Amino acid sequence: MPYNYVISTDDPQAMEKLMANLDEYKQAQQYMKDVNAYYRMHGTCKGFQGMPEATAVELDAKLQNTRSYNKQPFPSWALSNNAAESMFFGLSLRQFFFL
């Protein structure tokens, strides 16, 4: 996920930075959804394209040992938080365009 940092409106590259942040959040959102869908279909993260084997093993182990009701690699709260951040950057871009 992208890092949170302040983007000043008087920065000449502010629009590009906001667009880049928005794109990163959207990509992260899609990645989390795709991993969760793969996990639901296969019951494991192993074999998910673009995920290192060590990360897949770590996620699988974490899910097997958790007592949480949320049995998916990226819990719903993570998806919700990421969507909210994405919406925030979208609103910031709209405000930037209307300055």
C-alpha cells in the first residue's frame, strides 16, 4: 500500500502525486480482492500469480492458526480501509481540479 505523506497544494507536482497515490490504492484494492478470491477457490494462497511462495506459506499458516472468524488473507476491514483511503484521494483530486 502507498505511504501516507502530505501533498501540499502549492507543489507543482501535486496532481501527479495524488494520481499516483490513487492508482496505488486502486491496485492494492484489486490485488487484495484477487488474493481473497483465489483463496476461496483453492483454500490456499500457494500458486497465486505474483505472490512469492514464502508470502503464500506465511499467509496460509497465519490463517490456519488464527481464532478469528475472518478466514481470508485480507480481512474485510483491510479492504474497507483501503477503499476509504482511495475515496479520500479521489476527493482530493476533485478539489484540486476545482481550485
